[in-house]
Amino acid sequence: MPVAVSAVRAVLGWSAGPGVPDVDASALLLTGSGRVGSDGDFVFYNQPQHASGAVRHLGKQARSDSLDIHLDALGWDIERVALCASADGGTFGQVPGLHLRLFDAASGVELARFDMEAGTETAYVSGELYRRGGGWKFRAVGQGYASGLAGLARDFGISVDEEPPAAAPAPTHARISPPSAPCAPDVSPPSTVRSVAGQGESSVRLTKGEEDLPVDMRKRLSLRKQQVAVSLSKHGLTKLTARVILVLDASGSMSGLYTRGTVAGVTERMAAVAAQLDDDGEMQAWTFASNPARLPDLVVGDLPEWLRLHVRVGQLSLFGRKRPPKGLLPGQVDMRAVGIQNEEQKAIAEVRAFVRDHPVPDPTLVLFFSDGGVYRNDEIERELRAAVEEPVFWQFIGLGRSQYGVLERFDTLPGRRVDNVGFFAVDDIEKVSDPDLYDRLLTEFPTWLRAARQAGILH
């Protein structure tokens, strides 16, 4: 049937009865290929709003669950919106009176009703909205899945982490270890490194605990510290000390980067920045998605164990919200509490509060990694504008997706005494060499240092 309104409300309903499982509504935003463009195109209880704001999960009433879909706000790459349902703790055969109702979101007028029957299915595509001839239409589908919401989502291209067996040990290095680097000569790190730009010598710091690292990791760290020193010496910063803070995006669309070891590799490379800039070689760290969570401080000597325990999706299970956390060790974060949405402003606010509560004489460099999907533009801008008078430079690094929003255009925003934000994005950070990465990472920081000193923000 044609849908001639700009926004609809899809209401999944059912009747009361003994032993009725918990029922949830969800939506999948699909491209012309019939699959999602990214994990962010799945709207459900753990990710209740699409980055565009076009689709929202409104939450559950007594015997209904609703979604709002603003058809005019959907990108042109979205050709279908599948309206889905899942049953937790039973099958849809145990759900009496299952039906889907479609309303005009503005007037509340009912546009359609579809009554459904099911058997052993635990997930359902009840109907879909789709583009046709420049407008939108709705059709009833009624296709069931016995593999649950995870199976349905997987069929449409969502990354779903497999649940480990109950007795499985914690994740090992094999899951998250970064790509191996070429071996360096087995020699002690040099005390100085000559700048390739011919701008003098830059001291390479030796960090406590570095000698305890595995040989290959120690070699990589030594070479990377040299590269950090070279990048700084190009700006005349041969003796700079700074506090370094790491922030890692853990939203749903990042799952592939964790699984492939990309995030672990990034973290190891950032540890070299902290080891070179920070007197104690320690780095404070946060992870974030719907909510931020502080991770234990990264101490260079504990790098292998820190990567194993903390750079991972952890207990995040998109489809297991009712299961208790399993296998968490002291200091680990239950990632289900972190969620999977993009709420950068919350992480920014928490890091700002930490810096205020823990002042140091040196400037602070925040290395903030995200794969995009930014949609809280106004809130992020307010936080970063408020942070202008603070001794902090925010370096944002995009990991290959799009929709970086205000982060991408912050350099052009007027009305700030100093430019306290840098941004760059790379399609595949694993293919970026260490010299290139550190040069890009440390290009705007020195400019901010000079401006912040002139403005009296730094002393």
C-alpha cells in the first residue's frame, strides 16, 4: 500500500497470557543490496536511535513496542526499512494476538494492521517500508527466523560476536594481537635520535617496565618512540612533556575493528606516544559508546596484559541484555553497560572532569579514536567550545567510516580564542606507516601549544 505521510509509527502489539516471552520491536535500515551499510543501521533496545535521527525505538508499554520512522529524513542510500520483532525466553508461537499496526505519526490515524501467527520462530520480519516511484510504500512480510534476533541481524549484514562457551577462558592474545612488525636489530634503545629534518637531537625516554616487555613488542616500542621524537623535533619540541589520554570508540560499528585486532594495534602505537611524552609513561584511558567508562591506566610494562584485558568489546553482546556478565576479571568493564551508540559528548565531558580534578603542570593531549556515525553535533560542539580555556588539546582520529559531523568541521568554527581541536581520518590505519601516523597525529598539537601559551591558557 502507498504511504503518503512523511513519518509513521510502527507499533508491535500482542495479548497477555501465561508464559508469554518478552517481545521487542526493532528496525533494519537497508541499502539497495538488501543489507545494512553498517552496524549502526540496526535500531533496537540497545541502540535506540539511528545516527541520522530518522528512526527511533520509543520503548515498550505493557503489551506493545514502538518505532518512529521519519521517511523524509532517511538518506537516499536507504531503500528499505525492515520492521522486525524478537522473542526472548520463548517462541512467537507462545505470543497470542501478535500484530503490527502502522500509524501516521503526526495525526495518529491508523494506516494499516497486519495480524500474524507463528510457531517455533524467535525472530520475525513483520513488514517493511520501501521506496517506489519516488515515494514510499508498505508491505506485510511475516517471515520468521528460528535463530533469534542475532540470526536475523546476521542475515542482513550485522556483525554479531559469537557467544563463547560457558567454560571458555578470557580472550587471548590471538584474538586481538596487532599485525607483526618487521624485526629491528636486537639492540638497546639509543639515548638520542637524530631528526631527519636536521633540526637537532631529540631525547628518547626510557620508560620503567619497558625491559619486561616481550622482545618483539619492546623493539616496536623503541622504534616508535624514536619516530614520535622525530615528529616532535620537526616542530622544535625536543624536550616536551605532556599527559596523554586515550579514548576508544566501542560503538557497535567498531566491532569488526576490535575483532581484526585493529584497535589493539592502534593502542600499542599510542602507548609509544605516552611513553615518549609522559614522564611516568602511563596513559589514562576511556572507552565509550552509549556511555563512557574509564579503563585502568595503561602502564607500558603491562602493555600485553592490558591489551588482552581491556582493548576488546568484552562482555558486549548486542542480543544478550538479560544475561548476567560472565568471566569479568578485576578492572574489566562490562561493555553491556557501555552500550553501542555514539555519544562522544559524554566521553568528552568525563575526560574534561578528570583533567579538572587532576591538574598537572604539563599540557594534556587527548587521542580520541572514532569510526564516525557522529550525530550529537550540538552537544559535542558545546563541550569542545567550553574546553577552549582548559590546558587540553583534543586530537580526533577517524578510522575509515563517515559522518564525523562537527569533529570534521571544528577547525572552521569561529568564536574561539585558540583552536583546541584537530581531526584527520584514514581509510585503513593499519596501512599508515608509523612516521606518517605520528606526523599527522602531532601536527596541530604544537600550533595549539604556542597559541595556548600566548593566550595564558598554558604557563
